[in-house]
Amino acid sequence: MKPASAPDLAGFDLASIPERIQSEVQRAIQRSIKGVEYISTSGPSLGSTPKDILSVRGTMNLYHYRPIADEIYRVPILIVMATTNRGYILDMVPGQSFIEFLLKRGYDVYMLDWSAPKPEEKNLRMEDYVLDFIPDCIRSVQRDSGEHDVTVIGYCFGGVLSLLYGSIFAGGPMKNLICFTTPIDFRGMKLFQNFSDRRYFDVDRLVDSIGNVPPEMILSSFEMLRPASRAASQVQLWENIWNDEFVKSYRMFDRWATDTLPLAGEYFRSITKDLMWDNKLFSDTMTVGGRKADIANIKVPILHAVAEHDHIVPYEAAKPLIEKIGSTDKEEVILKGGHVSLVAGPNAIRRLWPKLDSWLCERST
Amino acid sequence: MADKSNDPVALWQNMIGEMEKGFNAFANQAMGSPEFSKVVNQVGGATAGAQKQLSELMEKYLLSMNLPSRSQMVGMAERLQSIEGQLNEIKAMLHQMRGASASASSGYAPRPPRTKRPPPASGEPK
């Protein structure tokens, strides 16, 4: 006599096997249909929150996002994006856009985003970014908003640029500083350290030969940190291609991750020599255009958000920021997630964004 | 509900995840060695050198074919960039003028007032 539930064979529930087979066959059919759809269509439209261009100068773009709240906080926000990547990671699609979140919460948001530097911009130096582009954007934000104070948010290397700016212009007008996954002790970025080992990596020869560092080189150095992950993510995509939400999310993040920017040659030379080799930001010896940039000079309130599983900026590289900065109102939050999921996607919506809002709202009046 | 530990699809997905982690860890260990840095940078340096020589050769070739050289194209790009820059300056000025006239005109919706206060402590997100 057959028991009510089919007997297990080596731990498998035999009764569920026909159901699983049927489900897998359906998914296989869906995969074929959706696979064709995937190839023949483009991904979702990204970075579509309405905005106005305030200023464009070579690689520098300053946007102002149109406020959507009836009442906004007094202090505007300037987001400084990393120079290796596009700013639309913070403005993916409605419902998953950090910018949209800030606008709905009543903030006035500006973004300093970067275009690919052109060959003739290969001579842009660190001082062009820190002493020219950022101050120029701050002035534009002040003029446009009519406010003197500005909150600066820097993501990854945008955080480094914001720190350098804040160290040199310690008297203001930066009122608050928020850094996302910002490295200051470059010894902590062990693989990047090894890739740029001064005994074998001739940065002068590279920059003198090719000018701007091509995006393919930047992308492959990121991908080398987790060499199996691209192949594994493609396997995951194929398994989940029947799932529209998964595919949408995959396409958004994949497009952003591969949309890497070249780096201006002289700027790359300075990053390699001053930061990767001599670790000057950590050792308080950094100068930009002859001006000392010591983060102990920064006294404004600071929030530093770091990710528990960040493979690009490991915690050892980011940790000393809060110890070394001169502010008394300072906080570090360690959140679950990686370098990108800290700031975008479902993890960020649950963790970082509400935390940032609760920290910033009382400092924005 | 099926036990995940006995589900072949879940087992397969788990295996892929473990393989990815294992390979990444192994590769990271290998890439952390000075030998790896030496080899990669030797290859990279040679490639950059070859690229430079090739571009010089191409420049001569284009000249002999009476085609614009890279430096001439870069010169044109610079001029275009300068024109773009001037157009953007005009756009930014127009934007500022529009903002100024909008605030002066009562018919145009002004920007929201900067009077927002933080929510009371009890209403703050946890």
C-alpha cells in the first residue's frame, strides 16, 4: 500500500519530482522566449529624474534636480560622483533612485557628474578637480540656490575629492560631509597595491604613452578583484531570465558597471604616486597644487557609510577616516552589502537611505 | 515545501556560488604575489609601448595618404569643444535669466520655500 506522502529516496521527496520537472520545463520555455527578448530589447531607461544642466566644462557636468516636495530644507546637497563611473547609479529607475528618495524627503539636490575626459584633457591634474571643478560647482550651487551653506556627499573616489576639497577650504562653505565607501589608507587596498607595485608598474611610461587611461583598463582592474564573478553572474542571469524583475535589475547594474570612464592621464599619475605609492592622505603629507590637504582640518559634521563586504574599498582602507578627521560630530556606519549595493538597489533602500535621511535632516536647516 | 538541501536546482545554484567564491579567493591569493604584478606589468608595459609605436606609424601613413592626422583631428575636436563650451555658457546664462525672471513673475511657479524642518523625534525613521 502506498503511503500518504511518497517515500524519500536518498533524501529526495519523490512526490514533488513531477511538479519540479513541470516547473523546470516551463522555466526552460520561458528562458528561450525571454532570452530572445533580452537580446532584441534595450534595458530600462536610467537616470531619468528631471534635471537641468547648470554647467558643463570639459569632463565636468553640474546638474540640478527639480524639487518635487512642497517645502525643502534650507541647505542644498552637492553630490560628487566618483571619477571612474557615471552618476546614474544614484538615479536608476523610479522607486530605486537615491536622487528621487532625497527629492521626496525634501532635499534640494545637485550632482557633479563626469563625462569621459577627451584626449586633449589628458593634462588635467588633481588640482583641476579639487581646486577648480569642485569650488566652481559649489559657487554655482550657492548662486542657484541662494544659500551659502552646502552639504557635500562623495561616493568612493568622489569622497576622496570631497575630503581634499574640505581639507583645503576648511573655512566653508561646506556645512556637512557625507562619504560613501571612501578610502584614505591605500595600503588597505591590497590587490590594487599589488597591481600598481612601484617596482614593476611604470606609471610615467603608461601615461606618457597613452595619455588618458582607457576605460577597458579601469574595468579590467575592477573585474580582476573578483575574476569569477562576471561568469557566475551570467549563469545566474540565464537561470533567472524568466524573472522580469531579476532581468531588469541585472541590466541596470550590468550597464552601469561596464560603463566605466577613462581617467585623465596626469590625474591618474597623481593618484598612483601620491595615494597608492606614498599613501599621502593617510600620512598627512598630501598637497594639492602646493596647498596642504590634511583631513584633520575638516571640522564639519561627517557621516561615513561603509559596506561590510566591499571588495573594491575594503574596510581597512576606509576605517581611519573617522579617526583622523578633525570633526567632533562624526559617525561611521557599517552596513551590510558591497561597494555598489551599499548605495543602490533593495539593500540601500532598506539600510543606507533612511539612515542618511535621519542623520542629515536635522543638519540641513 | 521541498527541503532546500535536497532540491537539485538549489544544490546547483549553491554549487555555482561556492565555485565562484572559491575561484575568487584562489585568484586573489595568486594575484597578491609580487610575481603576478611583475608579469602583468611587463605585459602591460610592452602593450603600451607597442601602442605608442603603432600610433606614430599610423600618423606617418595618414600623412602620406593625404588624410588628416590625429593631431589635426584633435585640433578640430578642441575647436568643437570650445564652441560647445560657449554654447553651454549661453545655456547656463539663459537658465539663470529664466530663473530670475520666473521669480520676478507671479505667473510662474517659484521654487519651493526652504523652510522644511526635520520631523519630530517620534516620527523619525528607525
